Amino acid sequence: MPTQARNAYYMKSSIVESRQSWFMRNRMTVLTVVIVAAYGLFIQWFWGWPVIIRQWADVGAGPVIGALVLLTSTYFLRTGASMTIFRTRRLAGSRSSSASRRSTTC
């Protein structure tokens, strides 16, 4: 499939996108904000933000920042591993399909 046709198939033009309602265009952002707000309200209800912040202050900024960096780095590592796995599968699939095309034409 040519690149232009593939882009047209997977991406909507700005005209088509502008005809959708505001909610349909921004539904993932709205959902994300609602989930983060619900999580914040749950923390306030269960422990209370002042207690959490006081405990973080007792631990100190260094260990908290270190823990957040380590936590975030695991997401990058997992994303890289997933990309490698899917790239390998896609390449293996393209090799097998091209081999089957060669065998049917001979």
C-alpha cells in the first residue's frame, strides 16, 4: 500500500475531525483528567494529602525523586522491549509472506 493511501486510511483529515463533537475529539484527554482526579480524591479520602506530603517531607527530596526516576525508567524499558518484540514479529511476518509469494509464482 502506498504511503499516501496508508496515511489516508489511518488518519482522519482535519475537515472530518472538525465535524465531530468536542467530546469525541477530546474524549481520551477528558477520561485521563477524570481518572487522575478520581485517584487524587481517593487518596484524600483514604489517607489525606497533608499526611502524604508530611511523610514525603520526612523522607526527603532525594529518595523521593530517586524512586520516581526509577519508576519512570521501568516504563521506558518496557516500552523499548515491546517495540523490539513487535518489530521482530513484523519483520518475521513480512519474511514469511514474501517467501510464500515467491513459492506460488514459481
